[in-house]
Amino acid sequence: MRMVDLIEKKRDGKSLTKEEIDYIVTAYTEGSIPDYQMSALLMAIFYVDMSDEEITNLTLAMANSGEVIDLSSIEGIKVDKHSTGGVGDTTTLILAPLVASVGVPVAKMSGRGLGYTGGTLDKLESIPGFQIEIAEEEFIRLVNESKVAVIGQSGDLAPADKKLYALRDVTATVSSIPLIASSIMSKKIAAGADAIVLDVTTGDGAFMKKIEDAKRLAQTMVRIGKLANRQTMAVISDMSQPLGEAIGNSLEVVEAIETLQGNGPADLEEMCYALGSQMVVLAQKAESLEEARALLEEALHSGKALAKFREMIRNQGGDDSVIDDPSQILTANYQRALPAKTSGVVTKIVANELGIAAMMLGAGRKTKEEDIDHAVGIKLHKKVGESVEQGEALLTIYSNTEAIDDVIELIYQNIEIGESGGEPPLIHEIITE
């Protein structure tokens, strides 16, 4: 088999077979196919597209390129959740204990964040003592006994995806839907999930800016998940403004605690119910999304979900007193309220720009080597559609330096106040087929 023949075949609009895709992924991962040939193939895929069968075969080849986690010794149907990213995405911190509290095993492997704020692991490490590095045997024991544990991804998970993503980043092929779908799904399958729930975000703060692209990505991933024998559902959610009110690691942990106490932002709580209901249905703990939602609402309002979060923190070495006194992890040296310059209604909050502002404070990282400041970030007091008076606080900036004029300027440039405006829809569509 020659790579040049396979490039030519794809360039001419023909489908690659499973054997050909397996050869490409294996040989490229091992280093026998050079970057320049793989770049040519990626560009051919970008322009010609791939069939569902091709994407599924690519996904499975990448999933099998390294370690595949065996979670079969965990009782029940293991459901994983993945978000395509956004600003203020606190859902995993809430969903893991919430869904576990109704009997669904949540064996969650998460990553660290590049960009606006930290990933789920960075957020959990805001809790003193919380351990995200746990031996696989201990991880499985915790999920069997407590129904929930969240740990770091193995470095050997889907190595073909890591290598391909780095190449896509420098060859202008990142936005190819077949390549995005196979990248996401390969890691989820390698992580051992029986079923997968996807939060595909769209809007200014999302990778998919257009709803049409988000819908196609969601439908593609649901189809390839099912072709790979993983029950899969997706929510297309709006990320034109930040989800919830907190942007920053400790701030988001506090917001998660408040939500599990029944006092969280309405949009964040609703998103957790939407995603969590799908997880419960796929785990066969409810027959319908309505029945699943009722289970989750009862767990949240009765305190079962909060108790499960406390148990999860304690099981992984964390100090669960943060639940009783969340303010102890809000350790930023400075808090500065940002007043509205005029009265009216908030008509726009550009999510990705506020994410950049949080990253400038130190809440995120531009490279993998950078450290994160868990204490800093932004807490919104007004969302799109809400009225505000001149001088009233739009948000509070948490920082460890007083030199934040550039952050303030960026925020003012990306929050608009007008005479009228409505709240954007939170969920655009639910994809189950």
C-alpha cells in the first residue's frame, strides 16, 4: 500500500476502505508516513469530505492507536459527556455528582484546559488536596462504590489524535467536520464509555460559530457513535454569552456548589438538566427524558446531589469543608466591580472576548507549560436581556494585580447596553438520531 495512491484516491472523491484507513493511522503514528504526505491527505479530506463509514473507521483507528481503557468491571452502563467548549463551562462539576446521585456510574476522564480557563481538572484542583491522579484500580473501585470519580486522561489515550491534531493546527484543516468528529469521538471511545452525551456549542464563544455547522457536527458524531456501537445523543447549546455567571477556576467551583445547593444561575442549572437527562436515559435509569429530569430535580432539591459531591471530594483527598464555606477558595488579592457606563438593557456579551479577558488575568493558559492562577477570573452580575442602571455593577473582576486596565478596556468593548433586548435561547436543538 502506497500513501501517494491513497492521497490520489481521496483527492478524486473516492472512499477509503477500513484497511486503508487503518494503515494510514498506524503508519503515521509510528512515523513511517511523513508530515507532508499526511498534510496532503488532510487537505483532500477538508475539500472532499468523508462518508459516515469512513469517519467511523477513522475514529476507531485513532481510538485503537494507544491505550483503550477497560471499564467493564464497573457495574452498569458508563455514560461519558463531552463539550466542544465555551466560556464558563462548569457543567461537568455539577453533572458528575448529580447524575451519580440517581445511580448512574460516572467514570469521568477529563483534561486540562488551553485557552480561556482551565479544564475540569484545573477547576477541581482549586479544592485543597483534591487528587486527580489515581491508579486505575482505585478509580474503578471508587466508581463501583460511590458511582463517581473524575481523573486525568492517560497520556497514552489516542496518540494518533494528538499527532494529527498538531498537524491540523498548522495546515488550516482544524475546521473539517469529519476530522473534528473523529478527534472527539476517538478519545471518548478510548476512555471506555458505553454511551456518550455531547454538548455541541455554537455562537461567539464556541468553535462552531454557525448553528448549521454545529448541527452537522452533532449529527455526524451521533451517527458515528452509533456505528461504533456507542449509544450517543447531543445537545446543540448557545454560547453567544458565557454559560452561568463565573469565568475562572475557583469561581466556577463555587458556582457549582451553589448550583448543587439549588441557588445557581438558571441557565447553568437548565443545561445540567438537559445533559443529565440524556445521560440518565442512556444509562437506562429512565425511559424518557421527562422521567430522567424528574429524577435529577428531586436529587438536586433533596440535597442528594450535593452530598454526592461532598463524597466525591472526600474520596479523592479533597477538603470537603469548601462546601460549607466556599469563600475560602476565593483568595484573589483584589476584587473590582465594573460599573455600567449607561442605563438600559444588556444586549450583547461577547463570550470569547470575556474568556480572553479571564485568560489575561491568569485564569487560562496559552501553552501547556503555563501555570494557572486558580483564584482569578470574572463573576457576571448581569446577563443578556437584563436591565442595568448607570453605575450599577456589570461584573466583578478577581485579580492578583491592580494593573488590569487592558482587561477592563477589553470587557467594556465587548458588553453592549441598548434600549431593549431579549435573552438568547439556551438550547437550539436535541439530536438523538
